[in-house]
Amino acid sequence: MRFGEKVTCPKYDREKVEPGIVHIGVGNFHRAHQCVFVDDSLSLPGHESWGYRGIGLMPADAKMRDVLKEQDMMFTLWQKGTSFESVRVIGCHSDFILAPESPEKVLDALCAAETKIVTMTITEKGYFVDFTTGKLDSSAPAVSSDLEALKSGSASLKTALGYLVAAAKRRQAEKAPGFVILSCDNLQENGCKAKAAVLEMAGEVDSGLKAWISENVQFPNSMVDRITPATTEEVKTELKEKYGVEDGWPVVSEEFLLWVVEDKFPSGRPSWDKSPSGKCLFVEDVLPYELLKLRLLNAVHQALAYPASLLGHEVVHEAMADSRVFKFLKAYMAAAGQTVRPVKGLKKDEWSKTVLERFSNPAVRDTIFRLNEDATNRIAVALAPCLQEDAVPPGRSLSRKHLAAILLPVACWIRALVGGAELPAAAKLNRDDKGESMRGPAGEAWEKADGSEAAEASKKFLHSAFGEKVARDTVAEVLAESLKLLKGEGVEALLRTADRENPPIKLKKPKFQKISDLEPEAKGVNVYGQVLTKAESLYEDAHEISIGDSSGTVTLRIRGDKYKACSEGKVVRVQNARVVMSKGHMQLLVDKWSALKEEDHDVGEVNKKNDLSAIEYELVKS
């Protein structure tokens, strides 16, 4: 490997580095993401024991192994921003083991005393989990083969899960400590999913092993973010001409780099959070960050890919330069953003703007074809959950316009699954293990799109692809409408519907009512009332007080710490509460979607004789 003067090289002594981390699935994303943080940390004092050792599971990984070994396990990372670029050599890997050729060496690496952490990027399908049920797919040939090997004690394994279970089994037998398994795949709660899959496989082998893993192996959740396109021959040529670097397999990425990791490392961890190249956050709960990224980045990739491909676009930044696509993505993100709750330190509007800028970066040259690989799993994981009824807070629902925006790419995906000579070459779908099983339901939904059975056919497709929670009647109806328009007038007409402006929102002051006017099951209730009693604790995170006005009194059941705003004798303003029934008695629920605060307001002399919460109501069938 040769490189020129403008290239940054490792600042640490590679001969002193020991591999304390093993990575399963050494691909471009791993090399552009986790390797950067590890490479940076190796320059820190006392971090020499946190180097990498790589494992390839597939025979095709031999090419990566051969290239890296020819280059002393080093490679080039070319980071390209819109106005800035840099080239650096990454040297954090010391070895690469190809599992099909050396399964025992893989187990030796996973069980080595110095191995404290195992990271992995194996994609959604590498977990062999049905994400609609959360269950391990034991019928998959690779899984059933591994189960037989594990029961017989053979090292001839095929899956990451199999090797992890085998390594845990050996550590248990040797009375060695456990390790940390850190998933770095684009899956919500990826650590939880990895744990569930590993435990289920272990349980089918030995219940004692399952218990040992539960007690000795940690599975932190993590969120990863960096756009990393495939390496092309053009990239190799340009890198050599521009920077004097000869690299058999360089990797290109954008400038943006983010990693959010649940801090569960009992045997210590590197200080990735001190990296000068990107942002790494160690947090207690990754889920809010995962949800933001899955729904407002990963899902946006899927939302972009299918309509853009039907328009003939093959490259992401060129698709973003098409105003039809750009405007649709803004509408899509506004709709999907309804399902994402606020995250500390990140504003949704700023995040969405940054995502659109990142996608528009011409230096990255990401392809539509890369985005639609493993389509069924990726759409199911990132986009489809937005369509579930509980995707938005209680008491709210997505409008049909929002549903239509989220379902537009699903309709375009169905069109691509159906195929046909009239489709542009860009609409060709990439590898998808579940793709063939979806062609039948897709064909039926497309064929019946303009008939009386359209909604039912769309519902069957949704159920096949995403499960029962997504296959709701309203969602199926909106998908059927989108398919009808796409079939009759084409993708441009469909995109125009998403671009239509919403009518201006007329703001109005909230209306307040007298307490005596409250009715069972009422929602969006606004009242003023004088606090009559001190807050009484009901159970964890819930308190009860009584308030009243000139018409009567009612009991407030308050969630969270909002009760602290209620001082006896003061008047409080209650907004967006709802009436709930408890053993036939009416109470006013103040939850996280409600507002409660002290305010100067004349409620008159409180009528304590009319206590609405003391009245017992009886259910009457209509």
C-alpha cells in the first residue's frame, strides 16, 4: 500500500496494539464508522489493548481478507463533505479470519482472554429473526445447521449467532468471564434483538448455557450513522491520481459521523467519546436516538429509493436535485416526524434539514440500487412501524395525508416488484431474500388496484410484508388509493399529491368549560379550578388532588411530577386533559400530553356540594 504526502497516517505504534475487540462482518460501513472511533482511541494513552481483529462469515469475504492482508491490514478512508474532504489511513485491524476456512480460529479469537468486546455489522437478515414476531427463524437452513453443530460440539458454523453461542459455551466451560456483544446494525433496539436471537438459539442447545449468557454477556443497544456508498473502480483511480494512494479496496464516506452507545461495559471500554473525527455519546437509553434515526434517516432512504427509481434516477444526489423528489421527501419527513418524540440535544427540524443536505452531497455518489438492497426487511424495520396505530401519542392519529406520504414509497416498491418492460432500468431491485415471496401479494394488489377488491388486496400485501399491526383497514384503503393513482396516472401524479400544500392552520384560543359540564370519556378538556386538597400519592408516578369552581368539584389524577404545580388554595389551569372512569366514578386525567400550571383566574366561590367524582355512573347500552 502506497500513499502520498496529503494523507494522514496512524499516530500510534501499530506493533504495540493488541486486539481487545473482535468484529464480525468487515464491510465498508464498519471500516468507515466503528474503525474511525477505534483508530482514534488507539492514539490515547493506555488504549493499546483496544485494537480490532476481523471475522468474515461468508466465502465471498475472502476478497476483503486478501486485500487487507496484502496491505498489512490497513486501508484508506476518503471522507467527502460538500466543501471539504480528507484522506486517512486506518490501521486499527491486526488480523482477518475467514470463518468458512478457519472456524476454530474464529472461536479462538472470540474466546481469547484479551477479547472484551465483539462488535458486528451483519445486516438485518444476519439475525435470522422474524421482526414481526421477534422469533428466531429456526427453519432457516443456516440456523438449523448451526443448531445441529452446536449440539454435536462441531465448530462448522455458518451464522454470527452460532459462533457467539459457541464462544459463550466455551467460556462457560472454561469458567472464563463473559464479553460484550455490541450490534452496530441499523435496527431499533439492536442489542435487545441480538440478545433475544442469541438466547433463543442457546436455549435450544442447553438451558444452562442460556442462563449463563443472561448473567455474563451484555448486549448494549447502539445507534450508528454515516452514509457509506460502495467502492467503485473510479474511486480507486481518482484516489491514486489525486492523492497518490494505491489501495485495493478503499472506502468512501460522508463527513458526518455519529455513534450513540448504551453504556454497559462491565470489563471496561475504549474512550470512543474522545474521538476528534465524530461524535460518540455513551447514554443510558439509546431508544429515542434510534427511533429518530430509523424513521428520519433510514426510512427516508427507503422513501427516496422507489419513487426516484421509477423516475429513472440511479444516483442519490441526482435524485435530490429533482424538485419532485426533494419536495416529496420534505412531505414524507413531516409525516414520519409525527411519530418521533423530542430527543435531548437534537431538534427534529434541524435533523431533517441536515439529512436532506447529506443526501444531496454529490461527493458521496450513493446509488439508488444500494439503498433498495434487502428491501423487505429494511422497509419493515424503518418505515412500516410509522403506520402502526400506536406510532403516535395516545389521543392522536396520523391524518390520511400523512399516511399517504408514508405509503407512497410502498406503492412504488409494489410497482417495482411487479416489474415489466416499461419500467426504467433504475427500477431494478437489488438482492432481497424475501423479495420473491412478496411478488405474489404485490401482483395481486397491483392487479386489483382499480377494482372493488383493491383495499382487501392491499391489506393482504401489508399483512404479508409487515404484519397485522400495519395491515389496518385505514392504512390499506390509503395504499389502495395510491396504487390506483400510480397505475392510472403514473409516479409523477402520485408525487404531486404529496406536494399539495395543507390549508393554513387557523389558530384559536382554547375554550374552557365549567367543571359541572364534564362528561364521561370526554377528551381535550380545558378547565380552571381552585386546588382544594394536598397531592396524595396513589402509586408510583401518579398523584391525586381535588379542584373546584363555582359549578362543582372533580378529582384530578396526575401522572408524572406535574402535581408539584398544585398548591392548596391556588387556582390551576388544566389543558388537554381527558375524563376517565374509575369504578364508575369520573376523574380528570392529566398525563404527559396535558398542561397543568398555576394561573391567576377567578373561579368564584367553590361549589363543594356538587362533587362530580362522588357520583357513581352506570354503563348504559345504546
